[in-house]
Amino acid sequence: GSSPRREPNTTGSVDEASVTVATPMDEEAFARRVGVWFEREGRETVPDRAYLRQMNMAIALAASRWNEFAAEPDAVDRMHAWLDEVERRAKARGAKARAEAFALVRAWMDEVS
């Protein structure tokens, strides 16, 4: 879902429904971290193109999931729970690139929290 963002009403006050819940994570820093990965870091650190592609898809999925959770008051906790589950599933299937990518996203979240 999208977060409800409204302008102040004509009296200058903001009604209760318009308050956006802040998350205890620096979302811009997280976005920059993801961007650096796609810009150059991924290619510089992962020489195997197929492995990198799999990591890139997992990182993109995680960033998209964060966008879904970000407006919720428990966004960071939900994101960590989701990462735990998808990493567990990836390991169970032997999907090393995905598991590594989800662990990397968790580390980035921890860096900016």
C-alpha cells in the first residue's frame, strides 16, 4: 500500500489521518546503498554473471518489499522477518546467490538504522 500523505487543511493544522509514520531507518541512505550496488559494486565484487544476476533480482525484490512496508509503524521488524524467511527458503533450496543477497540487504538495513 501507499502511505497517506495529505497537505495541511485550510486552518493550517494537519488532521490525524495525514500523519506519516516515520521509520527508525534512514530510507534515503538505504536507497543510496541499493543504488551503489546496481551502479558498480555488484559488478566489482561478483565476477560470475549468472550469480550476480540472481543476486540482483533478490536485491530488487527486497527493495520493492521495503517500499511496501516503509509506511507501516513496524516496517523494520516486518522487513527483518521477511528477510529471515526468504533467506531461510533460499538456503533450503540451495539458492546461494539469493541467500547471500538477502543477508547483504539485512546488513545494509543494519548500517542505516
